[in-house]
Amino acid sequence: MTGALNVLNTQVFTPQLTRPNAAKTAIIVTDGKPTVPSTVEAAVRAVNDSGIRRLVVGVTNQIDNRTLKQISSPPKTFGETYFVATDYRTLSAQVSAQLIAKACPGTSTTTTGTTTVTTPSSTPYYCRGILDLAFVVDGSGSICNDLDVKTCDNWKAIIDFLRSIVAAMSVSPNEIRVGMIVFASEQSTRVLWNLTTYMDKVSLMQAIDNMQYVAGGTTFLTDGLYLLRTVVFGGSADRSNVANAAIIITDGKPTNYSTVPAAIDAVHKAGIYTLVVGITNMIDEDELRLISSPPKKVNVNYFMTPDYNLFANVGKALLESTCNRPTAA
């Protein structure tokens, strides 16, 4: 690390190579502790003295937040000048949007497949604000045709989608808090965690990674909506002065469909703003419209994707609707 900082200072940002009127910014990506930690402080001071701003990305659970803080520029705060990704597989999804927003103020990112394009914008593609948010995720047998999670790419795609959405949000005790519900059979529908269980992005991402496919066979959405209204948004973790929103993800028709209208009506009367993602061509658009909040418009309140390439198909529109939701519950 010391060698890299010295190269920045003496070979990259030299008077001959830098423009006098241009800012100097470095993005440092690392997955561990420096080999010689005792030499880092002096190297950081030298880079500081040269006016080089550092944004630092730590990858994997082996990184040390104190090191990331030490290397980064002031204010040396998570989400501002240093960032954490739990693995390389979804590094871009976890940190690219917020990193670009900090490195290039006044830009936004659009992701298609594995390609991220940066364009000028007054609003970065990153969701900041104060919100209590719950995901309500279909874990029924149809997701994987009752296959084991180890052989089910569809469930893995849902996990990656959840990670990508959370990665673009300012998760913290005072901003966005996230709860998680999985619905399937009556026995397996449950709250995985509440709004105050994981209030930093690293632990939340780890929890998402650890979500198991329940393969519940049936699709008891009504039970999931009941838990949404009475447990996640009905307990002490729910902030009374903060808007409530839910992102519901499903791939088919609820088993107990006749009970859904009353259940979703109770959710909406409780002031919970609902956005719905329907996956595959087996979904019914009228049902998605029913479950979503007004004005019940496609790509505004409900979203449809023909396959499990979820983030590429609906991620940006879903994030925009989540970030631009009504500000009061």
C-alpha cells in the first residue's frame, strides 16, 4: 500500500502530468491489510500534502475499517470516502453507484447487464433519505421448481437483485432501514429480520447472502402481507414519523388469491407504500396492479420482467420509484 501511495504522489500526479486547474482524485481498491502498516501514515500525509483526494474500496470480510479510514480522505466516513463490498462477485452492484456519485459529483449511472454507463445528472443514481423499507420475497416452489438452492440459479438471481438494490441505498440507523419477509407455504412464511436488526450495509449484505431458499411449494402472499403490516411495520422498530415502503417480489399467482384484496387494502390503509416486481411471463398484470400503490402504473408502481435478469430489466426504474416515493406514510 505504501508503494502505491508513493507512486501516486511521485509518478502519477506530478506537475508535468497533472492539469493545474483539475482536481486530483484516486480510487484505491484493496482486499486486506497493508504489508507494512507502520509506513502507511507517512505515505498518506505526503499524498494529503499534494492535494490528492482518496476514495477507498475494501473488498471481502478480511478488510479492516480502520485501515480504510486511515487511507481515505476526510471526512473519513463510510459511504462518503470509503466503501465496503463483501465479495468480488457483486463488487460493482454494491459500491459503483455511490462511488461514482462521490468521485464525479453531478453524474448518474445506468446499469445494463454487466455494463455501467455514467452520464451527467443533477441527481446521482443513489438513494439517500429517510425510509423504513421492507422486502417481501416469494420463496415458493415455483421459483426453483422445488430444486435445492445449490442448483437454483433463479434464487441466486433474486439474492443478487436484493444486493444490488440495497447497494444503491444509504443504509444507516438514521436513514434507510431494511426488513425482510419471505413468503411461501403457511408454515414457511416468516420475517427473516426486522428494521433494526441490520442497520449498516455490510451486515445487511451478509444477511442477504445467507438467505436460504425455503422451497415452500405454495404462495401464501396474504400471510406475507399480514406480517408486513403487523410485525415489520407494526412493532417498535417502525419509526412513527418515517414513511413506510415495501418492495414485493413474486413470480406467480398467490395460492390464496381471494384473500389478497382485503390484505393489500389493509396494508395500504396502514400507510404502507407498495412497489411490486413480477417475474416471468406467468405473472398476471392485473394482480400486480392490485398489489401496488396508486397510481398503479407499470414501471412506476409495478414492474414486469420476463426473466431473472432482474436488475438489468427493472432495477433503475424500481430504485427511482423507491427514492421518489411519497415522503409521508
